[in-house]
Amino acid sequence: MTLNDPLANTLSNIMNQEKNGKSTCVVKPISTMIKKVFEIFEKEGYLGSFKVHEDSKGDWLTVNLLGSINKAGVVKPRFSVTRNNFEKYEKRYLPARNIGFMIVSTSQGIMTHHEAKEKNIGGRLIAYCY
């Protein structure tokens, strides 16, 4: 298995574990971006708590799954989105208005597209979840 996109592999792993009815999932390798994305998932109520374990071979996470993710994936290529055209990508990646969220990397950090709209800033789309 090649790790060309660790975030895509992580979200795929979580989706598979949830479909199989598991209550926890081990994520390895991890990065700062993966931790930030998981913090957003936890805040939005799609994941339970997660814990970072440190190891000499590399850090890893244990994530408590809630079974509430229908679909989660990365946006490739990472489209640049301005503060005025979030709706175009909402129609493309989310099933309906006000269902789910997209994760955006902005100059003020990684946040949901709802927060980016409120702050009136754009950025690059990273992932989506509903």
C-alpha cells in the first residue's frame, strides 16, 4: 500500500471501520493536518474523542467512532475557493443544503466552510463530510 495522500487513506480507513460496525479505529501515520481535521470532525459531532499515542516508530491515533459518518473524502485537486463561490462546491460535494460540511485551509487556519463564510474569507478545499 502506498501512501500518496495520508489524509485520503485515513478517511477511507475510518469509512471502512464505520461500515464494519467497529467502535474504534487506529490511524497511522498522522500529521498536523489530520489532527486538525479530526478536531473539526469531533466538534461537528461526526467522531468521538481521539487520543495521540507516541511511539519511537511514529505517532498514531486511536479514534472513537460514533457511526454518524455517511461519506467522508478529500477534495482532489485542492480547489481554490473565494469567499463568494462556496455554493458551487457545496452543490458538488454535499448532498443537500445545510447537510454536512467542507473543510477549508485558509490564511487563518483550517476550518469548516461555514466558519469561512462567517469570517468572509476563502482558501483551498481539503475535505468534506456528511
